[in-house]
Amino acid sequence: MTANGMANGTLITMDKRSLEQMAARFRASERRTEFLRQELAAAIRLADADEIPQKDICEATGYTRQQVRRIVLAGEPNEDAAPTP
């Protein structure tokens, strides 16, 4: 939709209820996206643990090597952390 209210050549109007529905759909999409992002990060860490080459992980995900390293390292326990009693 453009700023003038046109979507695919059709004039549409926006009321409060329609706007609320669109916002709700957007928020639901954000929640799904976050869930899938976490699921993909877990899959990347599993692939790394299974010794899949980082090059292959990058090709499969479209992530850079730096992004993959960051995801893998984020899932590792911090060795500098104090031991839990």
C-alpha cells in the first residue's frame, strides 16, 4: 500500500479496527520470526557440534562466517563465569 491509500491499483480506506487488525498481524509475525530465529540459531549450533563445515553452514543459511561464529559462541557456556554452587 502506498501513502495515498492505493494497493495494487485499488483505492482502500483505513479505519481504526482495520489498523488494529493489521498491527495484530504484524505483532504475531514478529513473534513467529523470533521463534524461528531462535530455532535456526539452535540448528546452527547443532550443525557446528556435528562438525558441519562453517562454509556449508554459511551457504545453507545465508549468514556470514562472523554471524555463524557469534551464534555458536553465544550458545557456549562462559568459562569465566563463577561456578554455580
